[in-house]
Amino acid sequence: ELADNPNSAEARMKLAQAAALLQAATAALNAQCVGNKADDPSRDLLLETAKAVAAATRDFLDTSDVAVAHADPNTKEKHRACAFRVDMKQASVADTVTAVAPVIADPHCKKYVAGSAQALTQACNALIGGIGDGVKDPKQRNELAKTAKAINEALQQLVNSTACAGTAAEAEREKMAAAAFEIQDAVAKLLSAERGDQKQIVSASKAIQNASRTLIDAAKGVAKAAEPQEKNRLLNCMTDLTNAVRGMLQTASAAASGDMDEETAKRLRDEATSVGEAARRILGDMTTKQAAMAALRSASKAAAASASALVAESKGVARKADPETKADLGRAAEDAAHAVADLVKSVKDSWVAPDNPAAEKALLESVQAASKPAAGLASSARAAVPKVADMKDKTSLNASATNLTNALNRMMAALKAAKEADGHMEVDEALQAYAACAADMDFAIASSENGQFEPIPGQTRDG
């Protein structure tokens, strides 16, 4: 195209854009070669946010078309050139994200996304500046500014998505942390079960069994990328956890069958305590609170990705819908998009400073704040499904709404767990105190039976 028309600015723009995309793809290939793979929630969040950027850009261009419909020829020509540039830069964002999303944890790949986002922002600003004097209607000018703001918000979410992107290995560690948290929760329920409460014993035991499998699988993933010393520590901890869970399940089975004498009850408490301690050891220096917040960040990214997907889907359907459905979907999508952008920013801040109390508080608040407009969008989308004529759009919109609802449920469960994490820290301390008390009791019993009153090393809380 450039060879046919060497003076074409549009052809030169396409060539420069192709060269930039080639550089981004090369950086992504290099990151793949060194195994710098991103975790699934980070990859999905980036891809779905790019779709939201595309939908916002489409709204902006449609609004600008209406704004210049009755403008002078000079304004229309400026609009044509600027709109072409905006469309090209949006395509560049989409192509760049597609190329680097699987390895977005790589620093070089993040720069290409940020660069494409900045270029689109500049193109949008150029369009507004280029046609500003030719658009006389204040309402149209306000609509243009509103849709431009929506693009900037989506682009900021895109850049924030890259800033909280983790590697696949980090995702395994978060999964490991979440599973350990579930084990601690189930152990606490098992220890609080009344003697003979078969239902709670069975429920807690099954929860421990399932979570321990998840924990061990995730720990294997972490061990693969770990240094030899850490790998050996994890393997030993996995063995300890497996043995502890096996012993506890055998005792819990006997207890649940109704044969729950005092000796069985004590053995079940001891073995449940051992399971809790083994799960805690496998985390190394990660606290229960840190584990819960890591799980919340991961669930929030997944929910933000699903919400962004439905925002884009809803805007596409709204363009072909009746006025009432269009207004409802548009309003719901706008509210959700704003809340999700704030949520992703909070995830990013918590990711950058995981031990910062202010960042932690902001994330908890953002999750709660985003849940209502996101759920509202899912509700509006479902209400619109019967009114959608195209079967493909109908199926896709309903599936996206269902995905968002499920993701929100998981996010809110993670929020509840994070809020309860301080209580779990108290449970951790209680488990340690119980183990220490049990050691003292064992020593006292041994002493009374043997006539020995000097502590035996290893039989008391002091060692």
C-alpha cells in the first residue's frame, strides 16, 4: 500500500503500527522461551479489558459521527482523518494485548501495552481538538466528552491490569494459600464440633480432604520453579500433610460412625491440630491474612474480567436493541465499568504493597462497592435476553451474565474469608496453644504413671 502511494499518511501509519506489533510479538516470544507465563486471571483480565476498550472506542466514534453530521466540510474532513487514526490505534491496542496477554507478567510486554494505550489516548484527544470548534451543540459536545472519558477509564484499567499481573508460579502460590486457608477453616469447625455431631465431623473432614488435595497440587507447581532448598522443604511438608490428613480421616471415620468415646475424641482433636499445623508449615513465611488477601486479589481479577466481558457484550447488543433496552443496558454497563475500573486499581495497589493496611482496606471496600453494579449489569443482561432477536447474541449475552454471576459469588466468598482472616489468626494461635497444652498433659500423665516429675525433653511446650 505504501509502495503504491508513498505520500499516504495513512499507509505510513499502518506500516509503523505493523512494525510496533512485530516488536511486541517478538518480546512475547522471548518471554515464552524463558517460561515467563502469566497466570490465568491476569491474562483473562487483560484480554477482556481490551474488549471493553474496543467497545468504548466504538461508542466514542459513533458519538463523534453524530456530532459532525451537520458540521462544515473542513470539520468533517478533520473528523475523517482523526477517526481513522483512533480506529487504527484501537486496533493496535487489541492486537498488542492479544500478542502479549499470555506473558503479561513480563516487564517488556507491559511496556508495549502501556505504549499502545497512550497512543490511543492521544488519538482521541486529537479528534476532540480537531472537531471541537465545528461542533456547536452543547449536548453533543458533552456526549463526546463523556464517551472519551469512558475510553480513558477503560485504558487506565488496562494499564492497571498489567501492573497487577502475576506469573503462573505466583498463581500456584496463591492457590496454595487459598487451600491452606480452607483447611484452617475446616479444622476450626472440626475442633468446635460437639462430641457425636456426626454431620459437622463428616462435613469438616470432607472439606479438609478436598482442600488438602488442592494444596498439594498447588505446592507441586510452586516446587517446580523453586530453589532446591525450598523445593525440599515443600516436598517434606507435603509428605507431612498427606500423612496427617490420612490419620485424621481414619479417626474421623470412626467418630462419624457413632463410636465416639473420649479417647477417639481426643485423638481426633490431636490429629486435626496436626493437619492445621502441617497446612500452616507448607505456606512457609506466609501468614493466614496474607493468604486470604492473595486469594481475594485473584478472585477480584477474575470477577473484573467477567464484568469487562459483559460490559463489552452489553454495549454491542445495545446498539441493535430497542430504545428502552438500549438505555437500560447502556446505563448498567456504564455503572459497572466505572466500579470495575476502581476495583482493578485497588487490586493493583494491594498487589504492589500487599502489607499496606490502607491498600488492604481499599481493596476490601472496592470489592464490596463493585459487587452491586456488577450484579446489576448481570441482571439487566438477563432481562434483555428475551428481547434480543439474534440467537448468537442471545446465547452469548446469557452466558456472559452467568459467568459474571459465578465470578461475583467466588469474589464475595473470598471477601468474607479475608474479613474473617484475623479470626483465623486467632485460631492459629489457639491450635498452637492446644498443642502445647496437650504436650503438658501428656507429660503429666506420664509422670503420674511412672513416678517421674522432671520434664522429658520433647514432651512439653518448651521442647
